[in-house]
Amino acid sequence: MTTRAYSLGGGFKRPSVLPGFGLTLGFAVAYLSIIVLLPLSALVLRPATLGLSGFLDVLFDSRVLAALRLSFGAAFIAALVNAFFGLIVAWILVRYDFPLKRVVDALVDLPFALPTAVAGIALATIYAPNGWVGRLFDPLGIQIAFTPLGVLVALIFIGLPFVVRSLQPVLQDLDKEVEEAAVSLGANRRQTFRLVILPAIMPALLTGFALALARAVGEYGSVIFIAGNMPMVSEIAPLLIVIKLEQFDYAGAAAIGVIMLALSFLILLVINLVQRWSRRHEEH
Amino acid sequence: MTITAEGIYKSFNGFPALRGVNLAASRGEFVALLGPSGSGKTTLLRILAGLEFADSGRLLFNGEDVAAQGAGERNVGFVFQHYALFKHMTVAENVSFGMRVKPRDKRPSKAVIDSQVNELLRLVQLDRLGDRYPSQLSGGQRQRVALARALAIQPGVLLLDEPFGALDAKVRKELRRWLRRLHDDMQLTSLFVTHDQEEALELADRIAVMNDGRIEQIGTPADVYHHPATAFVYEFLGNANRLRCRIDRGRAMVGPLILPAPEHLELRDAAGVAFVRPHDLIIGDARAGGLEARVRQIFVAGPAIRVELALLADGEMLEAEVPHGSPAGELIAPNKLVTLTMAKIRAFPDAVAA
Amino acid sequence: MVAQARRALSIAGETVEPAGAAQARRATTEPPLVRWALIAAGVVFILLVLVLPLISVFMEALRGGAATFLHAVGDGDTWQAVRLTLLVAGIAVPLNVVFGLAAAWAIAKFDFRGKSLLITLIDLPFSVSPVISGLIYVLLYGANGWFGPALKELDIKIIFNVTGLVLATIFVTFPFVARELIPLMQEQGRDEEEAAISLGASGWRTFWHVTLPNVAWGLLYGVLLCNARAMGEFGAVSVVSGHIRGLTNTMPLHVEILYNEYDFVGAFAVASLLAGLAIVTLVAKSLLEWRYGDRLAAGRKH
């Protein structure tokens, strides 16, 4: 009896003296089903009404392809930019002291806290040809707002905290002795960083990159104001979903949604595998 | 390589870690830095390695001032307490690291690196484990990888921080003897930090006993064990009972007992402490005369009988060791009143004892 | 001994080590030049990408002077939007708190099959685009949705109505409280609860007096983030709202309408209220982290 009671093998739940399991789990699962699972299943099942050929027609529509290419391409580049600058920001926050460090640290979370629509109109205004930053680029013939570059700017804004917050705890916990070992073996600072530090923080950097990428792919609010939304040029995939909805093409909208989700999960899966591979030697 | 450190001072945020340390090690010597935690021994080792920089003092390797050189330029092999192996590199990659990061013009060819790595791995008896990762090794194996990695740069001096601290007792003993042989075979100059007196006594040619940022005594193991220079050294090396005494003209008075203290011939009626090792404490019959004490606890398991006694005068607890089968054994029973005399003591006047 | 120390002192007096040079050679940091260059790069990047937009919101809002700003903020439609935003957040956040507590209790205090699957599913809404988060409710309750015809029969309106806004908001803010509480409660284990129960406390009493005080700060932290997102959500509510002024227009949607009508001062005036909320959130969050950081972080390590 006691041995059975303590192995999960026999039953669904290990016995406990604490009450409330049925109530809390039942509520949580019911709530999860109504809010998340049922609606998401509608998304997955809806495109079925199109049939396979109808689905493929939506997918290979040149406007849809262009939008997907923009959404994923810009998100990828933005995540790369964020991986680079996010590493610098996390590094200076963990390793160095400088004035107003705490304020800078707090500001990193601004994209989490600032509503995307607010960020959107602010970025559109700054990077417009007559805006604070756009004005600097206009004479060079570079237009940022209302072009794919604008999309990139918005996605960089939205993704930065993911990289910084993924890296900070890992940099904090990095074993200083390992760096000292490298130095005492004659490595210079660059070699130490490249050969010792970078491999150690790589999994966290990948996590941050993946999170920033996933967020950027689906981002809507901060992008549409600055993007200009020209079909085939600066129209992102989420906007296309909204347009299809406005035309009451539910199945078409759902089809694009499913493709986006599938691509996102595929990317996350690949990154997950890469991560597992890069972590293969770590102790647990 | 000879090492000379003179007047090394170092403080961290105003807290002094080293207060004027002088230390010299000659070629081929194996020196132990022994002391409790916080005594500054690791700081000293790190300053020698160039991982920390002294606030003042001179540091000479082979007579050349290296105080301004960085860790990478000193050609010092450092073995970290927790090994600090590179987790994402194989054993072979760890060992070859120091050769691979050399400037291009001084870097050996890949073939040379490979053969040296193999030779080192054979030396530390890990020949077939070159492709493993550190997480796949036992503690003792990791320790040897760390050692091979440090030796790969052909260091003039090998520094080891608590080299056996993270290992279990059996592996520790084996590795200890093996390291000593390695040191002798390779004719290294080595310094190691330890808080384990047994380790220092067994392994080192000379021991520097450190306390509170200073070196209390440097000498051979026999020297520091049998002729401790200060009360601290006496207490730190081996068990000792501590008793208040008065010292007068080469004699120490402990309660009613008068014992020889020939090192203090010139002292006149000074307060001090007398140390007595447990095996030098002689238990006698209640009427035999001496310090009166009551037996509290008896531990018979072990190489000798250990007896805990409380002095009647002030309740102070003492520890005595009696060989199994000795006549004194008869006298010992819980709560029994006995008297204590001492075969040998070592007295220190308070000025030095403090 | 004393003589030795004195000799050492005199040596210390004579040999003045180049302490600065030694510091520069510190084994595990970069030269000052590199350090300051990196700090400059990081700070300038933050200024350009994060701070500049924030400042511009307030600058643009006040461009026409305080009177214009107050006029735009005092507009009837704006107040309607503020009220609706508060209402939506006021429903969505408490519901997610109840869910978060229930889920965290079940997951942290019991062992059962499928636990890790449940945790994964709770995080799911974070990886879904906001637009898709709105879309899925349209697919269910919209005129052409699964339940659309049935709802029409019953004369219930969900899409283009407050209910839809609430549902979409709940979806996008769904994980915030739960993912904050689960690791925290797991970290704390179940010893204290088991002790309370064995001492005769009821389940409710145990929860109120033992569990809740232990996770109060983590809960507050989760509520803070949940609320910020609930009030600021744009994409998801945009899809389900229909942008009906005075009825389904939350503050972020109102910003969009004003902006698209070229009422920039009005748009930025409303935006500045939201930006103010963001700043308050950041300050409160930072205060919580500085004050209770170790306790919050202990949970998040898992």
C-alpha cells in the first residue's frame, strides 16, 4: 500500500494530505480549455473548410508570401541586432559600474510595459523624414519610416528586453575562476571571451534570440504605424490577417494564422535543438 | 625557478588580507601555505599567480621583478580549487588551451600540440580520456586534467589552491602521493594552499603557517610541528589543551604543577598559556597529586582511548589520550575523580600568545 | 617577528608599486577604453531605441501647449476609452489572478501526470501573435464563427462588444500571474502547508495564512505585469473590437483612431497617459525587484 502510494506508476496523482487538488486543477483546466484550447482549435480547424487546394492558394498568393517573407525576415534581422546589442547591454549591466546604471537596467523593460500602439506612433514620428532621427537620414536618401526599415526598427524595439533578460542571470552566475584559468594559461582578453565566455553564454543568447524572434514575428501594434503597409513591400503578415478578417474571409485569415504559427514553432524547435546540442556537456 | 616575495601588503576595500608577507622558495621546493580560512593564504597564492595585485611589496621570479606582469606573462601554472575546467571543451582541448592561445609566431604546430597533449595525458594517467568532457569525469580525474592543463604551458612554478579540497578522503590520499612524485620527477617548484595540517606535514618540504594576513612561521614539517614558534602554530598543528599559567625563570606554573619551560629563562612571573597535547596528559589516581579533574566522557573506539575531563577548579574541559591496555586505563570511569600531570608542555607568555 | 614586520614596512615605503598599471592588468576585465566604449555603445543604443520614443510621446503630446493637451485628454470619447480600459483590465486581471493561484496550487503542491504539459500549455499564449489571439475569438463567436449563428439566435453579442475585448485581453495576459507564481510556490515546497494541515487548519485557512503571505510579492509582481499588458493591449482587442467609439474603444484603440484621423496631439495626449502608466509600472516593478529581488529570483531560477 505505502509503496504504491509513493510511486506515480499506479495512479494519476500521488496522494497528499493537502486539500483542494480537484477543485484547483479542475478550475485551471476548465479555464485553460475555454480561454486557450478551444479558440486555438478553432484556428487550426478552420482552414480545413478551404480544402487543401484552397489552403495552398492562400499560402502561395504572392501578397501572402511577400508578407510572410517580410515578417520573418525582418524579425530574424531584428533578433540578430538585438542579440548583438542585447549582449553589450547585459554585459555592461552585469560587469561594469556607471552612473544611472539602475535606471538603464529598469528601462530595458520599457518595451514590456509600454503599450505597442504608443510605441508605434512614437517610432513612426521619430523616424519619419521630418522626425528627430529620420531627419538625419533623409539627406542621405535613406527613408526609414514607411519602408521595411521601419518595420525593422519597431521589431528591434520590441525584442531587446528578451535578449538582455535571458543573458543577465547567466552572466551573473558565470564562474570567474574559469576566466582566470584562461588568463593564467596565457589567453588574452579577446581569446578568453571568444573561447571561454561566449560558449558558456551561448545557450542563453540563443534563448534570448529565439524569444525576441518569436515575439517579433507576430508583432502588430508597434509595426503598423511605422510600416506604411504597402502591399508586397511593407505589409506584415499579421496585418494581412486583419485585412482578410475585414473582408469576412475567416478561413483565409485562419490559414495565414496557422502558417505563421507553424513556422514559428518550427523555428523554435530548431533553436531548441541547437540549444540542447550546445548544452550537451553541461552538468546538471 | 626561485620565488621571492618581500613585504607583500594587500587589502580589499580597506580590510587587510595580507600585512607584510615575506616568503622565499628555491628551485625544486614544495612549499605549503597552511592556515585557517581568512588567513590570507589564497590571496598570497593569487598574487604570486598574477590574478591579484599587491598594494605594495616586491615579487621576484628568478630575481626578476614580475610585480607588474599580468597572469599570462608570468608562466605560472595555476590549479584552481574547483578546477575551473572549460566545460564545453574536451579533456584534450582543455589541456591544449594554453598552447593554442599563444601568439601565432610562438604557437606550436598542431602535430606538436597533439603529441604534447598525449604525453601530458599519459603523465596524469588519463591517456584514453582525451575525447571526454569534464562532466563525464570523476572528481579525481578532473583534478588531474586541471593539473595537466596547468603543466602544458611548461610553467616555471606550479601553484595549487586547495588541490585536494573537493575530493573524498581515499582519493585525496592517493592523489597526494602521486602529486609529490610528479613534483619530484618533473623538478617543479610548487606552492600549494591548504587548511589541512596533515596534508601539509606529509607533502611539503617546507610549511609556511599563516594567520591573519601574516606568516607566523616557516620551516620544515618537523620544525613547525616540534618547535612551534607561536601559540597559534602550536594550536593549529595538532590537538592541544590550553591552560592558564604563570611563567617564571624557565618554569611554568600550572595550578600546583611546576613544569620546565626552558625557552623562557629570562621571563619573571609573566602570565601566559601552557599547551599540552592530549597524549602528554597523564591521568593518575585521585591521591597522586596534580590538577584535580573529573572524567566526563570516554571514547574507546579508535587507536587510543580518548577521555574528556573537566577541571575541578574552573570546569575547563580537557582532552587526554591513553593507549589501550595502559595501567591508567584502570583509573578511568565516568564521573570518577582523577588527578592530571603533564609529560611535556609548551608555554607562551601572553604578549606572544595574543 | 616584529623586526621582520618593520623591515617589511620599510620595503613597502620604498617600493611604490604602480598600482594603477596593476589595476589595468586585472586578470578578468577589459581595459578602461574598451569598457567605456562598450558602456557608451549600450547606453546610446538604449537611448536611441527605448528612451527617445518615450520622450517623444510627451513632447508631441505637449506640442500644442498645456491647454490643447488638457482639451484632448478631457474629451468625452477619451474618458469613455479610459473607463472601458479600466473595466476590461478590472475583469481580466482578477480572473487571471484566480486562475494563476489555482493553477499554481495544483502544480506546485501536488504531483500528477501531465504536469509539464499543463505548464507548457499555460505559456502558450505568449507565443501567439496578438492578432491571432483576437482572430481565434472571431472564429468562435464572430458572425461567421462556430457559435456565431447560435449566438445570433440568442441575441448575444460577443465580437464587437465588451465581452470580446475581455476575452481577448484575458488570452494575451493569461500566463503572467501563473508563470510568476508556479516557480515561486514550487520553490517553497509543501512542508509549511502540510504542517498547517496536520495542526488542524482547514484548507482555506492554510492557503490564506500560510501560502498567500509567502507568495504575496511574487503575486503583486505578476499582477503588475498582467495589468500593464491588459491596459496596453492593442492587436488582439483591435481585431475583436470593431472600433465603435464610446462602446468598444479602449485607450490604445483610441490612440490609433485619433492618429489615423491626423489628430496627432490628441493621439499623443492619450498615448502619454498610457506611457505614464508604463513608467509607473516600471518604477513599481524595479522597486519590487530591488526590495524583494532575491525572493522573486529564487522562484524564477527554475
